[in-house]
Amino acid sequence: MCGPLAMRVAVSSPDEFVAPYLCDALGDALVEIPPEVLEEGQEMMLDALLMPCTTLIHFNSTAPDSDRDDRSSLLAMREAAKPILSAVNRHQGLHLILVGSLRVHPKATPDEPFYSGFTRLSPRDIAAEGQIWVEESALEHAEPERPVSIIRASNVQGTLKSGGDGHGLLHAFARDSIFGWVSVPGSQENKFPKDFLHVRDLVESILAVMQSPPPTREAIAIGTGRAVPLRDVAQIFASETGAEPVFGTDDSQEVYGVVDVMEVEHRLGFRPSITLEQMISEAIQNVN
């Protein structure tokens, strides 16, 4: 999508799931920020890499194997972001995009099931505190010449570009189904819905934000606007694979609720298009 554009786009602290899709989409516009350039004393090298860039996309997330309730996760996120935040403040005309999760928002309730960029902040774990610290530090220095966009994604699903296992709860269900059952978080009476988002739609939203910076600052929740209780998702798997739903797995780390997709459509001019059924089909095919 961005190959023919004149802009250059830097990507820092990439994860192993979303970032490879984003980097492929950026093509020749991509400027990768190696980890060693973020070390102390490498400011000149970092500035040189950012010099031709109009956008810097930073993955404001924890390492895959980190404990979200361990203070080390918060410290790691802060340390990874500090060189980036400092570099942004040294550059004019650089649009900073931070990509994180909805875990910085309070849990959905029957009265407030929707997430948007205006949903109040209430970090659910220590890693979410780290995410908020980075976001607030960036927003504090946002200016028209250095705008900041915060993207908070819903439950992202998809296959790893490197091959192997898929990512997300739907892929966990698919792996379970091979053995004839699906381990479902929460009880069968849990009616709270989950908004599943495909990784390709998340990348499309990042690219849309990149091509249309805000006047100064913004926060956007990204999801499909369609949320389904897990018991209904499990029934789809039962119909497709014959796997029996088994309820009662710990769901304390699950993100329930639905994203206000009208806000996404108004801001970005599109809404995610990959359906839950397509995501489930992809997950099942990935294990067969």
C-alpha cells in the first residue's frame, strides 16, 4: 500500500505478530529501527534513521513471554520507549503512532459495553500501566508539527507470517478442537461479548492513520463493532469441528466488550471487513 509513496516510515520495538504484516505492507517505505540503536549513546544513529521519515510507528506492548502483572514488564516498556520519545521531541514533522491494546480501559459492563477513544482509562494490569505511561508521555509533547496517534486494538487474531501456530483465542480453540473439545474461558452463563479483530484489518487501520495524521493528538479503539459471547463462538466451533465446549477456564485476562466502529469509520473512512466466521475458518484451516 505504501511502496510507491515518497514518505518513509520507521518501525520500532516490533512484535512477532502484527509488525511483520505491517512491514510487508510498507514495502520500500519501511525504515527498521534495530534494538541496538535504542541503546544509550546511539542518539546520532537513531536521528539519522529518522531524518527521512514522516511517521514513526512504535509497538507499545510487552514481550510475548513476559508476565503482565510483573513490574519488570512496565519497566521494560518504559525503557524501550524513552529513546523513541526523546527522538520524536528532537524532530519536526514526525507523526508518532503508538500501537497498544484495550487493556488500558476498564472492563466492559452491561451499561458500558463499548470502547472508543474517549473511554476512561483504568489499567487492568501492570503492563497496561506501562502502556499508559508511554501514551501519556507522548501526548504531553504532541504538537501540530509532531502529532501523536494512539491505537488500541481489540482481540487480534490471525496466522503468524513466519508460519506455525496462529495467534489469538480463536486459534487456541482450533488447536483444542483437534482433541475433540474446546476450552472456553469463563462460565457458560457469561454473556459478555468479545470483539475479534483480524491482524490484516488492524494493519489497514494503522496505514489509514499514518496517511491522515490528526491535527495534534488522538486515541482510537480498533475493532469490528461486532461482539459475540464466547459460548456462541464455542458453538460455532462445535458445529464446524464437532468439538465439545468445556467451560470454566480462567478468564481474568480476557478483554470483553465491543468497539464503537462508527468512530473508526468516521475517523478513518473504512471499517474492518474480515468477519468472525472468516477468522474461525482461517483458524481451523491452520491446524488441518
